[in-house]
Amino acid sequence: MTLGTKDFPEQFILGQLYAQALRVKGFSVTLRNDIGASEVVQRDLAAGKIDGYPEYTGTILSVLARDSRRPTSANEAYARAAAYVRKHGSVLLAMAPATDTNVLITKPAYAAQHGLGSLADLPRLGSSAMLAGPPEFRTRFAGLIGLRHVYGVTDIGFMPAPIGGQYRALQEGRAQLGVAFTTDGQLSQGGYTLLDDPENIFGFQNVTFVVRQDVLAREGPAFAQTINAVSAKLSTQALRVMNAAVVLDQQSPAAVARQFLGASGLA
């Protein structure tokens, strides 16, 4: 079978976690890393180029389903995401405790200068600020669309940046705000102010796993059991630590995943 991942380090780690755990159980697994954003990976899944991939509940709703209704709980987000993928020939496996949600960050001095504590404070910046984030942030409700419709952020500039590049843009002064993930390893070092999202436009983003229905039927119950066992061990803090090991300490995703699985009794 072939598993895929999206285009940033945490996904590479998740891909290794699930692939290695499956191999321990005797499954033959090929891993295709760095396919692209959710829309691209989903097309490959539907076309049979991959059999499953790690995803996030809120991303399924906001990006794939284009559903702007904001869930009131993580369980509601999971249930609605599961219903969506089921209509498209796939199954959503168990939801992990770990949640990787978008968050806007800035330097503490800039936040203090402009009185920034939440996304609701952003309109006061007008066109004086530049926001660095992944290109897809421009077209997503859990992105500039939600910022505009819910918080009235209309004038802020946007700088497309590769995942991780927003930190460099902030440090070099090319951007005053950045789109980060709550599990980013860089956040473990401090030095950034995280802006609250009181209207919850970024949603609930628990880690989960999408697999085609035909693959699940073909591989038998041990497949889902193995994936779910990995997911059950994933916490937000565990992901942040693993991300730091890969992004900051330059360890390989495969080695980091191997160490976590061993420590968790899954390898």
C-alpha cells in the first residue's frame, strides 16, 4: 500500500509514524512524502495514487468540504468531517488527542506597540502590516477569508511563504505577523506572542487519518487498529517536541518517529 503526506515537516513525521507502525505489524508500505496541500493529496487519494494519509479534522471541513459553519466542539468537527469523507468513498479513522491549529504570531515588542492580543485587534493595523503564511492561506476560510468576514481584516498585506519561512520573514522584518501551527517546534523556544482566536475561525484541528473504503476492506481490521493505536498516543506536546527535533535539531523524521514509537510501546 502507499501512504502519502502533505508538504510540511509535521506531516513527514506523521507519515513515518503510521508507516513504521504498519510495517511492524507486517504490512508492506510505501511512503510518498511532500505531495502538496490538502486539495492535491485528496485528488491523489481519489485517483488511487495513494491509499491513505494523515489529515486534520478542521481542514477537512474548511478546505475540502468548504464548510464555513464553525463547529462547537472537537467531537462535532470529527463527526462532520467523517460524514464528508464517507460521501467521497473514504473513512476517517480515530481522532488523536493532538491538535495542530493555525495561530497568528508576532514579536512581543510589536504586539505591545500595537496592543495586539487577539485577531479582533488586527483591523487597527490597516495596511501597515504584512502577514507571512503559506499560499493556500489566502483562499481559505481558516485564513484570509475568515479574517475578512469574521474579524473585518481587509487591508493587511499578505506575503506567500513556504512552511517555516514565516519565522525567517518575522526575524528579518519583512513581515510583522506570521501564520504558525500550534505544534511548531519553534514555539517551544518562546520569543513570540500568539494571538487569540475568540471566534474560532481556525477551528478544531485534531490529527486523524483518511483511508479509502476499498483499502480498509482489503487490508482487514489490523490496519485500522494499528493506525488508531498510534493516534491514541499523540498529544499536542508530543508533536511539538517531535517537530522541534526535526526542524530545529535537524534529526530525520524517520529517526524521530522510530524513537517515539519505541518509547510508546508501538515498535
